[in-house]
Amino acid sequence: MRKPGTALVVLRTVLWNPMLLRVPPKIGLFLLRYIRKFRPVKINNHVVLHSHLPPLNSRGYSRFVAEHLVRKTEGPSHAQIGLTNACPQRCAYCYNRDRKGRLMDTGTIMRVISDLKNMGVVWLGFTGGEPLLNRDILRIAESAAGDCALKLFTTGCTLTRDLASGLKSAGIFSVSVSLDHWVEEEHDRARRYEGAFKTAMRAIDSLLDVGGIHVSVSAVLSPGLIRERRVEEYLHFLAGLGIHEAWLSETKPSVEAFWSGDKVITESERMYLCRLQDEHNKNGRMTVNYLGHFEGEEHFGCNAGNKMVYVDAFGDVSPCVFTPMNFGNVRETPIREIFTGMSRRFPSESRCFINKNFRLISEFGAGGVPIGKADSLRIMDKVEFGGLSAFNRLRRG
């Protein structure tokens, strides 16, 4: 792993993506300031700013520039898709735990991915359940790779060195292993699975041993960990693992057990994590990538249902993985049609949609989540969106 200088990376990025010269100067300046908050790493010829964006020298990033910065397509840039809902772990905060239905077959998954790419998706996350339990994962990845950045989220269950090598060959550029605590018993308890910690550590070792894969840890931070200011302690532990990135998010009020104000972080707590990220990225070797930093008012905002879309393992379409609302099923309606109807109701804003609107979700979610389409539309009639993020003010200005 090498960390090229930021100025050199910017120059090379422009050379790799000459259409950047057609990006409005005010947006180009915004992106330059954002890039300077990170130290890009070079892995297997990929120059990675962080794993929520395509590598800067990839065809996926070139498409992002052309389709979303220059032509300003109305389609999504980011998507996640559930490859299965099966998972040996039983996390209390799991956004997929209560989803049910008939699983999409491989042909349907591949068709939906093709449609998403045609709509503008340049970054695709494979999730679950445990996506490695889908035996066709390599075939699915191969069908999507090339001009789309692929990221895998996994508990590490069933991951071997051979499978890690296969993921790399299939075109997955980044793998994020779930690890919520540095104390083995705490992680196992949160995951309700004995051996979860050891499983994650073995998976990280296998990925690093194979090499050429961007390896991150996906950490779901509890409100207690944040309020006790122990996140620094956790980052110190992660940096010692030799991984490339700590991908951080907080527990989200996606399920009934978390529909409570004291379980949702405050704006001051979000800003604490943002400052922690920026400070660590100035001095540390490991990249820290906090989702609330990327989605904050000062950067790209919450784009659930607008530039982000989620298709669960049963084909139900939601604004994002954390928002348990259903706007249609890809077996019954083309994903483009579902997304177009949904995006008209999601103009994007500067705050996380589910953190802000979980009380509305709780009003309609007593019968279970995800909430059906009719009730989802009723919720949207009550939602009041705030202002745009800094990036979207520039983009739409």
C-alpha cells in the first residue's frame, strides 16, 4: 500500500478523467477541498480516496464525472443490493432482520444490477444477510464489474483465502468486514453470535494475505461508545490491524428497538465524529471514513431515494438500507419506474433521513417493517425536508 501525495493525485485524476475540465469551477473547487481531507492510497493499481467512491483512476469514477457532474443525470449514482437475507449473526440493530419474501434468483439480481448501471449507478454495495452465503456471488460480481465500483459488506463468515482471491479476480475492489468493538466478548454479544470476533479477524487476515484488495472494517458505533468518547480507543485498535480504512456509522433507528430519541445521535455527536475523522486523516496511516461526514450538510448530504437506492434480497426497493420503506418490487415493476416515482418524493437534504424521521416510521411500522408502499406514501405526505447540502446547492445552483 502506498499513499501518493494529494497534489499529484489531483493532477493524475484530471489526466485520467479529462471531462473533469468540463465540471463547473465551483464544483471542482468543492471536490478539491473534499479530496484534501483524505490521503489517497494505491492498491492493485487503484487509487482509492475512500471506499464510498469509485477509485479515482477507474472507469467507474470516469462515469461518475461524466454522468453526475457534467451531464447531471437524474438517476442514482450509488446503490446497494441484498444478495441473500440469510445470516448466522443476529444483530439487534440489523436493518434487514425483519424483511421477508421470496428471494430473488441470480438472473433477477443480475438484471436489476444491469438496469441500475444503465440508470447511472457507478458504485454498488453487496450486502445481506451475509452476501457470501449466495453461492453465485462471484458470477454476480463478474457481471457488474468493469465500469462500476463493487464493495462487499461481510461478517466474514465462510470467507477463506481462496474465496478472497476469487472476489478480487471477480472485480470487487473493496471488502468491509463487520467489527463493532475491540473487546471480543463485546462484539460477540452485540452480534449475538459466539465466535463473531474471531471470524472477523480471520477474514481480515485472509484479505490482507491475498493482497490487492482494499480492506476496511465496517463498525456500527453504539451511542454509548460515542458519548463516552471511546471511539479514539477503537480507532487505535483498528490501526494496529493493518487495514486500509475504518468505515464508521452509528446505530440507526431502522427497527423498533431503536425508535427512541436517546438511541439516535445528536448533531453535536455527529460533529464530534466528523472532527475525529478529519484529525485522524491528517496524522494516521489508516483512512477514517465516517458516513455522517460524507452525508453531512457541509459535504454531500443525505441522498436516500435520490442518488442512493437499495434493493433488498426479496426485490423490494427502499431509499437506502437504513430506511425501512417499500416503494415497489422489481419482480412486478421495472426498477427505473420504481426509482423515478420514489425520487420525486426525495429531493435530498442536509440531514440523515431516518435519524430525522424515525418517529414517522414508528407511527406506521407497528405492523412490521419494511412498511408497505401505501403507508410509505402516507409517510412521505408528512415529511418536511430541510435545506440542501453544500454540494447539492452548488450542483443545482
